[in-house]
Amino acid sequence: MSTKSQVLTLLMKQTPAFISGEDMAQQLSLSRTAIWKAINELKKEGHIISSSRNKGYRYETSDVLSEEGIRLALDPATPKLSIHVLNSSESTMKDAKLAAINGNPTNTLIVADIQEAPKGRFGRPFFSKAGSGIYMSMLLRPNQIFEEMAQYTLIMAVAITRAIDELAHVNTEIKWVNDIYINGKKVCGILSEAMSDVESGQISNVIIGMGINFSLKQNEFPEELREKATSLFPNTPPNITRNDLIGAIWNQFYKILNQLPEQDFLEEYRQKSFVLGRTVSFTQAGTNYEGIATAINDHGELVVQLPNKTEKVLSSGEISLSNINPTI
């Protein structure tokens, strides 16, 4: 761990109390000069650190993404993550794929302050702004069969809704299969991709990516998105940091994984869904359909009853609702 990382971790652990430069130097076995240099470097990166001649230094709440901040938000029961925090990235999904090719271990997390060319489902671009969102991808090496791939998107959706509801004190809802909404507007999208082993027919790598609108003001969205998207804190200053939320999301994700198969997360997913009972439209094999979403089965697939009473079972793809507002 670098000197700067050691100093930042110690300051964060001490918050909201002050700690003197002398105490920091003793605890970290560093010189006072090294402490001073590290604090100045952290300030240049955007960290807010106050100082008092008689008390020392104190880390003030500042929403700067950091490996140290994320680690402090992780529960002891959460597996050790290999965390990489980037100032910017073309796409964290691409970064995670490269990490897989380069042999990075499972549980490798890549987080970026901004994505320069972010892509969602079907390669669609989405809006990204520095300092206002969470853009991250996780590399997992599960060695599972393809049929089990779908569970990761569903588990991730439940983990995100749990974390957001608890920390941001809002009521999230899920639009099958991978979008999170608040008050009828999209706040998060999830993308899962698999890399397979041709010989074994198993999934060798799973990459789960997501973009979360954290503190974007409503008027900061492009005009064409203002009625469709929102953020967790569109009108008020955040009462949590992005590091807090990132840690909480992965705590919940691994908690769900560790409880399988004894505890079923699908019922929670169903309860969060605002699609069930609604009229949806979709395209399958080049044909357009419309029907009532009646169930989410035990494989996470959406069951849609057509007007002629036959059923279509959707394992992937996109559905549309005539009115997206879940309260109607």
C-alpha cells in the first residue's frame, strides 16, 4: 500500500475526529514530512482535509471515488476484491474483458469516475458525467453452465435495489430484466456478459456492468432524457458518498450469492417488479407482440399472455410499456 493510500485510509477511519500528524507518523511508521506530502497530494485529487494547529488533520466528507473508501464500506463477510479506480474509462466493460484476458483474478472490480464511450444493452450509448455517477464492472470466474448465466443480472438488480433503498431512503422498482427505476424514471441500468470455454461448454468469465445516476441534477440530463431518467439525488446534496453505495451494493450481491440456494432472491425480485400485470410489447423472431406480463418464472424469465391466451416466455430482450410510470 502506498504512503498516500495508508494516509487516506487512516484519515477515513478516524473521521469525524482529528488526528495529529505526529500520531499518524507513529502509527504508519512514516516521517512527518511524508505525511504532509501525502495529504497535499490527496487535496490535489479533490479530497477535503481540514487542519487545526492544535488538533491535526480531519477528513471531511467528500465524494471522491477511491479504493480506500470502497474498502472501508465493505463488510468483513464480503470476499476480498481487487479494486481498480480510474479517473476515466472508455468503458469499464471493456476494461473488465481485458482484465479477464490478462488473467486477473475473480472479484476484480473496475470503477470509473466517467465513461467516455459508455454502452448499455444492444450497444446503445448512455449519458455519463464526471463526479455524478457510478460506472463499474465486476469480473467473476464462476465456471458454470450457460443456463445459470441469467441469475447474475437478477441478483445484481436485487442487490442494487436493497443498497439504494437502505442508503438513499427511496423506493426503487425493477423493469424486467435489468433496469432500476425511481418514481417512473430510470436511475440504473445493468449489463451482464459471459465469456465461455469452448471445450467444456461452461462460462469461464462473467462480467457485470452498471451505470448509476448518482447526483445528476435533472436539468443536467440531455433534454431528450429528462422525462425518462433521474438520479438518486436530483434536487438535494447527497447524504452518502459514491464509495458508500458501491460498497453496499457488493455487500448485498455477495450476501445473496452466499445464501443460495437456501434463500430465494427471486421472490424479492418479483415484489420489486412493476411490470407484472401490465401490458407489454416486444419483438421476437422479427414479429411484434403485445400481451399481459403475468409472471416471472423460477428461471427469471418473463411470461407474457397474448390476447389469444397463448403464452410467450422471454429469457432476454427488451420490453416496452405504454406508460412507464409504475404508480399508474
